[in-house]
Amino acid sequence: MTTYQLEPIAALATAPGIGAIAVIRVSGERSIEITNQLFYGKNLTEQASHTAHFGTIRNADGSIIDEVLITVFRAPKSFTKEDVVEISCHGSEFIIQQILRRLMAEGVRLARPGEFTQRAFLNGQFDLVQAEAVADLIASDSDASHRAALTQLRGGFSKQLKELRQQLIDFVALVELELDFGEEDVEFAHRDQLRQLMLTIRRVLHPLIDSFSTGNAIKNGVPTVIVGKPNAGKSTLLNALLNEEKAIVSDIPGTTRDVIEDELFIEGIRFRLIDTAGLRQATDQIEAIGIERTQQKMRDAALVIYLFDGRNSQPDEFQLAINEIRASGKPYILVGNKLDAISDETRQTLEAIADEKVVWISAARHTHLDELKSALSARVRLDAAVQTGSAVVTNSRHYAHLTGTDNALAQAIDGLDSGVTPDWLAMDLRVALQHLGELTGEITTDDLLDSIFSKFCIGK
Ligand code: GDP
């Protein structure tokens, strides 16, 4: 594939703000020559790809702006497949501005958000799914979302889909050829093979489609709600969990990440505790947690923590509450609180009623909170069957095209079964191809590209 070099662009590639080092990336036609104009050191235009050179960047009058290390990447062996120069300078706002200004004076323009990645995509460095994974990777802030993005970046599902799409294209061509023969009863496209291919594609699509709710949860957090009767200890538990989280985060040296209210990271999964405002407020409000109110709370949740007071649970009422939770169809965990204040006998009685695993804790004393956390993460992993390294769909655009393809193929198969004419068949197949093509970026529109790449930050 021929690669293209567009006009030179530059941007700060590292995070803005003060740091020990900042990296300015320059990409495009003549970017090595242009940088060489400002650089005092070796002649960069004579240096091999993937080499680093120490020197100074200077003002037009020869005064030094900064000592820098310059890395040269020659097309097509660079991120954008264009000539690329990375200038590592000291991370001061002033120095960065001065260097960028010098580059501008030499005819380089500031890059738009995502422009480097867009160029990489246009030069065939990767497909659209992978380009979007770059954005996700940059934004990933939990182990699981990082892993999902990395899998996609490595080719993930799009490579396999691309191959299957190609096979489908060949079939469509044959079916369309049949159309040219009009009245004559010819069949160039082998129907059984076509059916097999469509079934194969659907088999590939289904786990991806199913992974979306998990993928989305991993990316955005698993919406989790704590429900239970008043005085069960919900706010005590919430505070215990969040305080532990704050302690964990501030124990990691050098972390500056603010603890986001109501978020919990357990074994790489992000849990978003929803509807916690009520729990954090004064407790003296008389809250009639009727079943209706609980159900409403549970509606937005993907995971329910049902917390009950072990000391104060009437068997009948307890049974009723558990039935309600089960009827909701939501994944849940039963958590018995106030372990410090109940007898073994009470515990066994309640466990017998529940007839399933209960996690016993004392929210007030922070007892068994680790067990609760393991149970939470195990529950999510179980539902999701998130296996390390398997492709997980986290992007709603991908999800829409995956389901679009699947529906079109289902129709095409139905059509085959009922013996539709080739023109109907071709139409369903075309729809499937369109979705697959848009998914991997083999079919693109400028609007789509703009909307995807504008979500990147500048310098990416
Ligand atoms: P909520 O209404 O469900 O939010 O319940 P709260 O968190 O306000 O707790 C109700 C009462 O139970 C408070 O007096 C807490 O101190 C008490 N409580 C909470 N957790 C425990 C526990 O583990 N053991 C004991 N003995 N009391 C607890």
C-alpha cells in the first residue's frame, strides 16, 4: 500500500502541564528537514530511522530555547507512516510554546484532535476498530478496560471479520451475476456454501454482540446499587467501602488521581455505586423502603447488593424480600450485616431461608469486606464470562454494526430457506456487507471519520 505524506503537523504528545519531560510530535512531509532548521546538533536529514540525537533547539537569533533529544522516524516506519520527529524537551509550558512557535514559523501547522491517529488510519496502519482502540487505550483507567482496548488494538475481532466479509463479497458478486441472466434459471452462487458462510459469520458475531453489555460495563463501570430495609446498615457499608477505596488510592505513592465519588475498583473492574445520595444524607429521615422504591432503584443497576440486618430480620419478611430480588432477574449478592452482633444460630436460620450463599459482614467494624469485594468481582466475571484476552466490544458504534450485520444475515438465511429470488437475497447481503464494511472502516464517510477522530485529544 502506498503511503501518503500530508502537510506537516505538530502537537504536544504528552499531557499538558508541568512535567520532567514533554514530547512534541511532528509528522508529515519535510518534518525532518523542518525540525533540522531549528536544531543544533547532528544533521537530522542524514540520520537513519529510529535513532535519537541530542542537541539544542534555538531561536532565529541563535539563542538557546532548550536542550532536547530528537528521535527520527522515517516513513513508512512510524506511527503515522509519515516522516515523524519526536522532540523530547523539558516539560515547561514556556519551552513547549516556544518550540511549537518555531515550528509554526517554518510552516508546520498545529494538529487537530486525533489527527495523528487519523493519518495512521488513512495510511493503512490499522483499521477503524483499532483506531478507536487507540482512543480507548489512552482513556483507559482500569485494568479491564485497558485489556479490552489492547486486544482491539492488536487486531481483535476486525481482522477475522474482514476476511469473512471478503468471502461474502465474492458470493454477492455471484448472486448479482445471476440477476444479469434475468429470466434464465441459473445459480452461480452455491446456496449451501453461502448458507454455511452466513452461519459461520453469525457464530463469530454472537459472542461479540453478547460481550457488549460486559464491555460497556468494563469501560463505564458496573452500575451497582445497595438496597435493603432502613437500618440494615447501607450507609455504613457504603462509607466503609468508599473509605477503603480512598485509603488504597492514597497509599499508592505518587498517585494524583482523585478518588471519584462512589467508584470502586476491584480486581480491575470498576463499580459505579449508583443512587448513593440518599445513603449519605442524614439517617433520621423516615424512609419507607417499599418494594416499589427498591425496584425503582434497581432499574438502572446491573448488579444489586441486597443488604439485610442479621440481627433484625423476620423470617417471613426476609423470604419475601429475597423472592422480590430474585424476581427482578438482576444479578445480586446477598449480604448479611452486623455479624458482630448475631449468634451462629441466627446466621444458620437465615442462611437456610436464603438457601444460597450469603456473604456475612460487619459494615461498622469493616469485617469481611474483602470477601464482599471478591464476591462482587466474581459475580461480574461470572455473568460476563470475561476471559482475559478475548475480544470484548465496548463501543456502541461497533455494537450497532454487529447487530445490523447479524439481523441482515438472519433475514438472508430466512430468505434462502423460503426460496426468495436472487435480487432479494442480494439486497440482504448488501446490507450485511455495508454494516461489516462500516465496522472495520473499509467503507467510511468523512462525517464518520470526523466524528470518531474528534473525540481524541490534540496530540494523539
Ligand atoms: P441504613 O439505614 O441502611 O443506611 O443503615 P445505617 O448505615 O444508617 O445503619 C443503621 C444502624 O446500624 C446504625 O446505628 C449503625 O451504626 C448500625 N450498624 C451498621 N453496621 C453495623 C454492624 O456491622 N454492626 C452493628 N452492630 N451495627 C451496625
